[in-house]
Amino acid sequence: MWEDFEVALEKVAEDKLKKKPTPDKLGFGVHFTDHMFLMKWNRADGWHDSRICPYRNFNLDPASMVFHYGQAIFEGLKAYRGKDDQLFLFRPKDNFERMNASAVRMCMPRIPAEKMVSILRALIYLEKDWVPKAEGATLYIRPTMIAVEPTLGVKPSSSYYFFIIMTPVGAYYAEGCNPIKIYVSDQYVRAVKGGVGNVKTAGNYAASLFMSEIARKAGCTQVLWLDACEHKYIEEVGTSNIFFRIDNQLITPPLEGSILGGLTRDSVLKLAASWGIDAIEKPISIDEVLDANRSGRLQEVFGTGTAAVISPVGELWYKEKNYVINNGQTGEVAARLFTELQAIQNGFQADPFKWVTRVG
């Protein structure tokens, strides 16, 4: 049925176009492009009424099920302005495939991943002037699906909206690619195995807010979550996966149902392995990490994610005590990954993994 999928185009009038922010006023998720993509789903028609249209508000019934039962999933990816002023996407089909995995877990309809890449390319090309030219700045893309059936009752919705909005952004962290301080939570947990921690659903982020505020008040940028059963094994950071370099071995916790499988995480594993680095997935406890730090075997720690790319960690705050990592400096592997991933994403370096898609 997706072979006949058609997309209408409704453009904003020239005199109604928004003024674009200057490079020093980008922020993150503050300004939004003139156009968005929207399509609807119901049991009778499947996906239909798909259109690139002016960015606008939705008119939703107060009983829309997304407000009451949390059927909401989303993705995050970026468009990059790179070599020869070309625009690039990084692993967009993988983002839409991961969204489909989230949809299945949340009893929501799947989307046509390859068709979505084509639609996204068209949307970005229409909004090409919104892709920032400032170094390190990008156009952040947020595909989202929500349940809109106006019914009270715990069951899967019979109707959904899928939409894509876009926002020009500067660096995700104000600190840039410099070491951050993160708070190790041994009281609250993010997810349990068998739950929905491995899908990108909105409720996971709402559940993290309370602990994130505690971390912020302690002077930390993010929360490092431990497992829900023993409060012992490391899982992930609030907005990224986590890596530890111990005795020249790069270690990240395995995907066992409670951790979101990040595309940057997967890219790091593949890229590091191609350099001859021993990069593995295995359970690692917070005590192992601190013991390695005390003995000088912990060489560096960093997070990985679409928004921040690579986030070196310079300090861990755990049980009211601060632990400095690598003298608070960015590690050599983190720095190399940050540089080379950005070079691939921006088309300045060969892409042996075929991760990059040119917009047009």
C-alpha cells in the first residue's frame, strides 16, 4: 500500500516566512522552521492525508489518548551543512527503523522507513536556508507519533498523528566537547528489563526529570543511571549511552532491554573497531569503574548521542563524593571520535560504512 503513498505540498507565503535566528541565538529547540510534515493514521485508511505544510498548532480533543495513557514516541536526528555547502543526513533510515521498533512496543502503527527518508530529504531541501552555516551548528529533526483518538479507556488508540518538526541548533551542551560532570543515581532508576527503556517513548523522559533536577542542583549536567534491581550495574546517561576506556579497552553496557540502542553508540563501536581498538559490550558496575579510576586504569569516560555526538566526562558524583576522571581532561579516543564522526557527518571524510545520505 505504501507504493501509492502521495505527499501534498502547502507552502508558506513569501511574506509570511519567519526571520531566521543569528548563529549566536540558536540555542537548542527554541526556533522552528517555516514548514513541517504531517500525516494521519486510522484503522480504515492507514496512513493518509500526508503533507508538507506550514508549521502550525494542532487542534486536539482534551480526551486525546496521548494526554492520558502516554502513547507517544519520537526520534532525533540532524541535517548537516558540510563540504561544498552540501546538506547531509546521518543514518536517517536507521532512525525510522528504530522508530518502528518503538511503535511495535507501544502498540502503534509502523511507518514506511524508506519513504520517510525521501520525504525528509524533500522537507529539508525546502528548508535548506534553515540549516545553519556556523561551525558545529546543525538542523535538529524531531519525528514524532502521538495517539489522538478522543476516548478514555486503557487500550491502543485507533488514530494517530505522525509529524516531523525541525529546529536550527547550536551545541547541545554549553560546555561544547569539554568534560562534563554527571551524577550517578543509586536511588532512582530509569528503566527495568522487560519494560520500555529500550524504546524512545516520551514517558521515559518524564520519569527522568525528578532525578535530573537533583543532579542539576548538585552542579551536574546529566544523570548516570544504574540498573533497577541491584543499583550496581551501569546502564546509560539521561540523553546518551556511556563508554569507559579501561586498560585500552573500550567498554559500553550491553543492550539487554532497559537501554536505548543509540545510533551514535553503534557508530562508535564500529568506528573504534575499524581503528583496531578493542571495543566491547559487557556489564560493568560502578564499583569496577571507581576501582579502575583509583588504580589509574580508567583512561577516559564519554557519552554518545545524536544531540551531543560525544560528551567527555570529567567528573562522577556518587554517594556524596566527587571522582575526577583523567584529570578532568578530554580523552584521546573521545576527541578522535568527535572529530572523525563530525567529519563523516559533514562529508569531509570518506564514509566506508555508507552512513551518510546527501539531501540534494
